[in-house]
Amino acid sequence: METKSEGTLAVVFLAFIQGVLASGAVEVQPSINPAAVGDTVTLFLSPSTTLKSGSWAVRESLILTWFGDQQAVFPSHSGRASVNVLTGALTLSSVTVADSGVYVVQSSDPQLKANASITVLEPISNVTLRANQTNLMEFNSSAVVACSVSSGSSPSFLWMNGSSEVTASERVQLTDGNSTLTIVNVTRYDQEPFRCHVFNPVSNGTSDPVNFTISYGPDNMALTVNGQNITSFSVGSNLTMLCSAQSNPPAQLQWAFRGELVNVTGPLLELFSINKNQSGPYSCLAFNNHTNTNSNITTHIMIAESLSGSEQQAVNVWLLPLLLLVGFPFLLPDVGSFSPWMTLMQ
Ligand SMILES: *[C@@H]1O[C@H](CO)[C@@H](O)[C@H](O)[C@H]1NC(C)=O
Ligand SMILES: *[C@@H]1O[C@H](CO)[C@@H](O)[C@H](O)[C@H]1NC(C)=O
Ligand SMILES: *[C@@H]1O[C@H](CO)[C@@H](O)[C@H](O)[C@H]1NC(C)=O
Ligand SMILES: *[C@@H]1O[C@H](CO)[C@@H](O)[C@H](O)[C@H]1NC(C)=O
Ligand SMILES: *[C@@H]1O[C@H](CO)[C@@H](O)[C@H](O)[C@H]1NC(C)=O
Ligand SMILES: *[C@@H]1O[C@H](CO)[C@@H](O)[C@H](O)[C@H]1NC(C)=O
Ligand SMILES: *[C@@H]1O[C@H](CO)[C@@H](O)[C@H](O)[C@H]1NC(C)=O
Ligand SMILES: *[C@@H]1O[C@H](CO)[C@@H](O)[C@H](O)[C@H]1NC(C)=O
Ligand SMILES: *[C@@H]1O[C@H](CO)[C@@H](O)[C@H](O)[C@H]1NC(C)=O
Ligand SMILES: *[C@@H]1O[C@H](CO)[C@@H](O)[C@H](O)[C@H]1NC(C)=O
Ligand SMILES: *[C@@H]1O[C@H](CO)[C@@H](O)[C@H](O)[C@H]1NC(C)=O
Ligand SMILES: *[C@@H]1O[C@H](CO)[C@@H](O)[C@H](O)[C@H]1NC(C)=O
């Protein structure tokens, strides 16, 4: 039993040695892969091996052969290929896309054959964007932006809106291998600059931004009076009404009182020393001349007498008999708690 298993092991070991000699274990390793046009690429043998002679070929045509320290380069590669006669490493300089392919090294001493595939890619250059229109109307316009490169092998396209990546949705379509961006029914939030980032395994490039001008509004109007949300004021106050609307271009603003236009344009309406007959609805009217759209907001202002003069006297007249009734003089010693009453009676 034991001898038989030792025998099996010896056979396996012999087969392994023969495999090494027959080259199975030697591999070709490129210094760069994929490589960019213009790069220098070296194809090393691994593990490193000392070869007395051999040849390199690509797609079945010889590049060079060597014997001892003599090497001969075939015309197709003259001036741009050389071999390290000790290690068999092949160096190719200024590679072009046409240099892509399977490189095969062969040697008879020791006997081996190995290969590696290398790919040479054109770097991405001159990424440009072209939009079919840049002045757009919110909810009404669609934009088509095409991204292109002057050169670059197998480019991949990535779109950025501001700093975030654009992802396809119902409204945003990416077509032609992601090189064309279509935005249907643009919104004001599409206003951030769009860029196109193009990459392949050897390089990348980013376009200049394309900015859309999107007309929208007026909407989301707001109206404050003296910087607050209150609507009741007393006679004699000064009022500053401030109107705002979301709009691009900015809306033209006008004011109306009780439905009648007043001779004031712009976001501010100022009223000085107001009286009671200025109570009523105040409206701010907004118009955007690009979207040809109107919007308005109305606030109802109440102007009342302040709590002074006649109203205060009325309170005093009503209060006096009441105080006498509850025995006002009894309580006099505890003056502190009565100070509000005393003030009212003055
Ligand atoms: C490259 O080597 C592999 C095995 O290592 C072999 O299967 C393949 O046929 C070889 N290709 C060429 C073109 O010699
Ligand atoms: C970049 O590409 C644009 C459009 O394709 C072209 O007009 C321009 O000449 C190119 N510029 C360079 C430097 O290649
Ligand atoms: C731009 O493309 C969109 C979508 O195809 C189209 O609706 C729009 O009319 C085009 N604009 C111009 C100026 O061609
Ligand atoms: C774009 O707007 C039109 C008209 O308002 C509408 O019919 C259409 O469904 C919208 N398309 C998308 C993708 O939202
Ligand atoms: C287009 O981009 C998406 C991601 O937004 C990606 O999943 C897809 O593979 C890309 N298509 C092509 C052809 O590059
Ligand atoms: C783009 O290329 C530059 C070198 O030109 C590299 O530093 C950078 O990491 C690359 N970026 C991406 C996203 O591939
Ligand atoms: C686009 O917008 C960015 C900032 O939002 C600005 O820096 C850039 O100059 C604009 N480009 C053009 C062509 O208007
Ligand atoms: C003003 O009041 C309205 C409704 O009464 C409210 O929607 C709005 O948020 C308020 N604005 C401020 C600034 O308080
Ligand atoms: C109202 O404005 C006028 C003129 O600016 C000023 O003289 C007056 O003191 C203001 N009145 C109040 C109550 O703030
Ligand atoms: C509106 O005000 C301007 C100046 O503020 C004045 O010239 C114009 O006559 C006024 N119009 C009316 C109808 O009151
Ligand atoms: C549209 O409105 C803007 C500002 O609100 C103004 O500058 C422009 O002259 C207006 N254009 C027309 C055609 O009325
Ligand atoms: C204010 O807007 C309403 C609709 O929101 C409209 O019915 C009304 O006519 C507008 N008023 C004015 C003075 O434009």
C-alpha cells in the first residue's frame, strides 16, 4: 500500500516538472494594461527566467528574434521594439491602438511558450457639450444636451448637475450610450450647471458647464407688514408692506387697495401715520413678462383707535362704583397689590 502511494506521488511530481519545462508555469506580465497611446509597455516573463534565444510575435507575425546577445527586429517594429536578451522581456515604445493584440513569446532553450493580451486605448480629449437651446420655460420646455469628444477609445459618459450625479428618471433620459441627456419639462431646480464627465480605463475629461436660463413664476408669494405676519394696527402707525414672489426674471410688482391700483410699483408699500379709513384689503400683484403669468396676494389690514383717550375713560366710569361696593378703603393698607387699579383710576 505504502509503496504504491509513493509511486503515485512520484508520477505527479514528474508531471509537474515536465509542465514547468513545457512552459505552463511561465506567464507574460505587461507593465501596463490597458495602455494609453504613446505609452511604453514592457512584457516581462514571470517568474523571471534566463533565455538563451527566442522570439516575440503578435497576431502570428514576428516582431523580433534573439540568439545570445544578438537581436533582430523585423521592419514592422524597427525602432520601437527591443528585447532584454537575458530575461526575454520585450519593450514596445510609443504604442498605438494598432499595437493591441496577443503577444506570444517562444523559446527553445529552455523550452517555453507563453502569451499575454494587451489593449492600447486612445485617451479622452476635448469633451464638449452642445445644447439645442438654453433659454427654457419651466414645465413647458425640453432640453437636449449632447456630449462629445474629439478622440478617445470606448468612452463612458457620466452627467453631473451641480455636484450630484444625474440619474435617469421619467423626466431625465440618457440615450446614445449615455452621451445624450434629455430633460423633459424642465423645472427651476434644473438651473444648476450641467457637466459631462467622460472616462475610459486610461484617462478622463470633463466638459465646461452648460447653464440653462429657466423662466418660472411668479408663485409662492408672501406679504409682510412691518416685518411681521400681523394685520391689526393702531391709528397713527407707520406701515411698511413688503411683497415677494418666486420668479425668473424677477416679477414686476404693483399694489392695489380695495381692488384699485395705487400709484406704487416695486416690492415696498409705505403708509405714514395711518387713519381708520385706510383699513381694508391690500394686494400685491406680480407679473412675469417672460412666462406671461400673473399672481397676487392680499392681506386685510385693520386700523383701530389705540387704547387711550375715550376708551380708557369709559373703563374708569364703570370701575369706580364697583370699587366702592367691595369696600375699597378697607384694603388700602395693602397698597402694593392695588397698583394696577390705582393706575387705571389716574
Ligand atoms: C495564450 O495562452 C493560453 C494558455 O496560457 C492559450 O490557451 C491560448 O491559446 C494562447 N493564445 C495564443 C494566441 O497563443
Ligand atoms: C474640440 O471639439 C470641438 C467640437 O467637436 C471642436 O470644434 C474643436 O476644434 C475641438 N478642439 C480641439 C482642441 O480639438
Ligand atoms: C430641443 O429639443 C427638444 C426635445 O426634443 C424640443 O422639444 C425643442 O423644440 C428643441 N429646441 C430647439 C430650439 O430645437
Ligand atoms: C410634460 O408636460 C406635458 C404638458 O404639461 C405633459 O403632458 C407630459 O406628461 C409631461 N411629461 C413628463 C415626462 O412629465
Ligand atoms: C449609462 O449610465 C448608467 C448609470 O446612470 C449605467 O448603469 C449604464 O450602464 C450606462 N450605459 C452605458 C451604455 O454606458
Ligand atoms: C481622471 O484622471 C486624472 C489624471 O488625469 C486622475 O488623477 C483622476 O483620478 C481621474 N478621475 C477619475 C474619476 O477617473
Ligand atoms: C454657469 O454657472 C456657473 C455658476 O453657477 C458660472 O460660474 C459660469 O460662469 C456659468 N457659465 C456660463 C457659460 O454662463
Ligand atoms: C404668516 O401667516 C400665514 C398664514 O396665516 C402662514 O402660512 C405664514 O407661514 C406666516 N408667515 C410668517 C413669516 O410667519
Ligand atoms: C412715522 O414716520 C415718520 C416719518 O418717517 C416719523 O417722523 C414718525 O416718527 C413715524 N411714526 C412712528 C409711530 O413710528
Ligand atoms: C404716479 O407717481 C409718479 C411719480 O411718483 C407721477 O409722476 C405720476 O403722475 C403719478 N401718476 C398718477 C396716476 O398719479
Ligand atoms: C421684462 O421684465 C424685465 C424685468 O422685470 C425688464 O427688465 C424687461 O425690460 C421686460 N421686458 C419686456 C419685453 O417688457
Ligand atoms: C388674483 O388671483 C386670483 C386667482 O388666484 C384671480 O382670480 C384674481 O383675478 C387676481 N386678482 C387680480 C387683481 O389680478
